[in-house]
Amino acid sequence: MSTVARPQAAAARRRRSPRRWLGLGLVTAGVALLVATLANFGVGLLQEHQLDQTWLQWRATNPLPARPQAPNPAWLHPVNGVDFAISVPKLHYLAAVREGVGSSTLASGPGHYPEMRWPGQQGNVAVAAHNIYWIRFNDLQSGDLIILQTRWGDFRYQVTGKRLVWPDDLTVLVPTSDDRLTLTTCWPLWAGAFATQRLIITAEQVYPDPASGGI
């Protein structure tokens, strides 16, 4: 290499060096974000499992009424951190539901919208979860069964539909005269924190049958 070419090559390497460091920095930041996300998800799964076990232990030691009943207002609070549980037989899914939909609550599983109704009350029961917990919920179709297990009996719902909305669309979280269940989660389900929309799953109560006088 000539004496002229060597300085030119060195200058080219210096020009490329900032780009290399920038690329390396972006890769490192991406890996760190992935590791932190997986770690948080792992902690959340552990907490969710503990809540599920708490709920199952309560169910095993407390008799339920032969038929679901309307809840006494004094019952509408968490017991051992759990409001009620949600079961989806098609997906072999069961999870305890906590009160609230803040980030700290949803980090360990589904949460009940505090301003919405409870199972057994007339109106709209609404539950939210991070998409990473409900990754298979888009497999639900009309007619599929969802069960809300409560301390005053089990309430059965059948899926009636699904739709996508923007995060600021709160029309699904309104009081209703019919007995229904509304599930909300971020969409796409695989996108984690980068999801831009919301998947809404609606279901109608079929047991006890509201048309026959309900509870």
C-alpha cells in the first residue's frame, strides 16, 4: 500500500468507527431490554402462580352454594388478594383475578376494572390482562365458554364476538342492562409493550340464565 493510501484507509476507519459504536450500543440496549422484559415476565408468572394456588386452596376448603347467588355488597372485595378467577376450558386456562388494572397489578396476571360490575351483578363485568398472559385468546370463537369462579358460585358466559379498538376507545367499558363479560388486552398479542391496539372479547352470561330470572 502506498503512503498516500494508508492515511486514506485510516481516515475511512475513523469515519466508520462512530457508526460501529452506535450499532453496538443499539444492540446492547436491545438485549438489555429483552433481558429485563423476560425477567419481569418471570417474576410476574411466579406471582400469578402463587395467586392461583391461593385461590385453589380457598376453593378446596370453602363450600360453594348449590346455585350461584347475587353477591352481598359486603363480599365485593379481594380475599387473600383475589377477587375471583377466570377459566377458559378451550384453552385450558385458569387464573386468579386481582382488583385493579394498573401496571403493577397486571404485571402478575388479569385484573378487574374497579368501576365495572362483579360477577352476579347485573351489567358489564370487565377484566383486563397483558397480552403476554393472553397470547392464545384470539383463538376464542363465538360460542366458546368462559367461566368466572367466585366465592358465591360460578358464572358461565359464551363468547359473542371480538373486535379491535384504539387505546382511547372506552366505549366497551360502559354500564349495560344485560349481563355480559368484557375482556380487554393489547393487540397484536405477540407485540408485548409495543402493541398499538386493544383486542376486545365480549361474552354473554348463559348460566344462571338471565332470561329465566337469573339468580
